[in-house]
Amino acid sequence: MTDLLREARLSRGNFLRMMGGLAAATLVTACSTRPETTTTTTGGQSTTELKFIGVSDQKAPMDKLAAAYQQARPSVRIAASYAPTDQVQTSVRTQLGAGNAPDLYVVYPGNGSAMSMTQIAQAGLLADLSAQAWTKTIPEGFKPAFQLDGKTYIHSAGSSVIGAVYNKKVFQKAGVEEPPATWSEFLSVCDKLKKAGVVPIALGAQTPWVTQLITYALVPSTVYAKDPAFDDRQLAGQATFADSGWRQAMEMYLELQKRGFFNDNVNGTTFEQQTSMVASGKAAMAVQVSAVLPDFRKAASAPDDLSMFPLPGADQASEVWIPAGVVVGLGANAKGERVEEAKAFVDFLGKQENINAWAEAIAAIPLTQDASSKVDPAVESFLPFTKDRAVPFMDQRWPNAEVQPVHFAVVQELLAGKSTIDEALKKMDEAYRK
């Protein structure tokens, strides 16, 4: 591990300080408390309740597998609650700071966010899962997303991709016969859709995490296709956002806006509104992560009308790369009173049939596969890229949790015309070096 990564490590105290004023205020009065053990008695049998807090796109698979677990182990009940990403990150961070976090909670792979595996594990707040059998089958290339110093701290069912979720009927009505394979073709398709009277690309930039997805979709082609070792060079201080293909990606992002390919008032549009626009046919597509494809389908009157294609960030099809990252997962609270019961549930999730069930529910590519594994037809066009033209989501390799929120903010500023690309990249480089 590089010296920079060692320096980026957080103690539990530093993690709690990073959580901000709300967590600190709570910590003053609640740092020594833990959630009370919850047990109920029904028909003479005691039931242990494990609390889980997750993000909205975890609901469908988690509800299904929690019910299956309770059937297998009637003495344990999973009490789950869900909320949008930004709300969950704030609430769980506060609870971690206060010492009253749930038994199980959402964890993001790798590093780069305040709720990422590396940041939380370094603070001693995630239980070690390394003894579980499924951890021995984690593909080598995915281990940095799951592991710190050789120990596994997060469970995830597989990987997802970022690309264009599109309405096939809208494309057909506009005379677009097939998805574009190059950037020039993509611009031509957007122009055709605009002339047909529909919004080419729905963008819900009011929801902070949505702001990052277009740059994430383009950067594999503008940065990593030309410099596969960019992350390592950046960690070593030999590369920056400002002097790399990140500049080209942001120029391409703004080009889409200047050409009028986005909906009006993107900074006032939410993820939910973005989803509705594409599902209803008001917009043709949205750049999104495949894990939320079920949300788009749920909002559509004809779910089969929605599919995905890789967003081509280069003018040569052979130079198009894609982002493919481990999907958001969960971990067990190392400080909880029911940590062994929580780890047992994670072990249950690691069984192949449950990996398959979770991955299928969110259109992900299963972490490991057997004869019964399924890949959603919508992401099949991404599979050829995953062999040698795919890179992890950018934040999973960032050395701290400072860069991602800065990235959110500078994109909103760029879209509002309140900043320049030079200023945006400078802020990201400054955050990276913290």
C-alpha cells in the first residue's frame, strides 16, 4: 500500500470528527450508548431483531432475502428501513458517531466516500467478515473494493455499470434504429431526438450523487483508455485532474448542456423526476447506474420499453471504455451488541443463490456465477467491455472522502454557469491532496 494511502487512514476519533457538527453534538451525550437489544416473544419463542438501514435501491432484494432468512431462522427478524442516498449517509454517519448505529447498514465499496468500506473499517466500526466462505471467491480485481489489509469488511452481490438508460419506443419514434457507438454518433442521436420534440437526456442534478454519473461514464474513455495506470500515478503525485482527460470529460458534459440536450433547470430536477421523465417518454434517456434500472422500470407503464447502452466517450468505437464498479453493499456493526447475529445474516447473503437473487433484483452482474446466475438483458451490451475495457467507479480509488462531495458541488456550479472547468478541477485536486 502506498504511503499516501497510509496517510489517508482514519482513526475512529478522526472518523467521528469528520462526521461534522451534528455527530459531534450527539457524541457528547451518547458516545457511550449502544442500541438496546430488541427481543420479542411470540408463542413462547424469543425473536431477535436486527436493524438494517439501507438506500432505496437495496429495498427490493433486501426485503426478499430478509423474508427468506426469517423463514430459515424464525428466531431472527430483520427490521429494515430505507431512504435516499444523501439522507442515509447523513443519518448513519450521525449514528456511528453517537455509538447507536444499527446492526447492519449500507456500506460503499472501496474508498472515496464517508460511508465507504475503507473509511469506516479504518475507524474500527465494521466487523471482519473474512472467515466467511464466500469471501474466498471474491475476484482478484474486486478485492480492493471489499478488503482492507487482506480482511473483508463489506458484502456486495456483484457489479453494476454506468451508461444510458433509454426508452426504446422514444428512440424508435424519433427514427433512431440502434444505440450510438461513438461520441459523434451520440451527439447526432441527441440532435435527432431534440428535433423530434423530446428531451434527449434527463438530468436530475438537484440530487447530488446524480451529478457525477456523466463524468464517470466519460472518464474511462477520456482518461483510462489512454492511461490505464492513471489512478496509481495520481496517488504517487504524478498526475492530476487538471492535467488529464478529466478536462475533456467536463468539456463534453457542458457541450451536452450547450446544445440543449438536457431538460430545463437541471439543478432543480431530482432523481425521481429524472426517472419519471424517461419512464413516461418525456425524455429519451438518462445517464445512470444499472442498479437503479428497476426504479425506471417500476415507473414505466411498459417496463420492457427500457434498456441500457454504454455511453460512448470516444470517436472511435474501439477506444470506448466503461465504468463498472462493485454495487453498494452492507456491513455489520463491529460495536453492536448483536454483531455475531448480524455476521450470520451476511454469511447467508453470501450463498450463491442469494448472490444471484440480489444481483437479479438490481440488474447487476453477480459477484460469482453458477448455472443458475442470470444477467439482465439490458446490460448484456456492456459485457464485452468488462473483459479489458472497464475501470472501477472513480471514487473507489480516491484516497479520502473529500473529493466526491467536491465533485458533486463543482458539477452543479458548472451547470449553473457559476464556475469554470479550470476552477472545478483545481478544487478537486485540492480535495484529493487533503
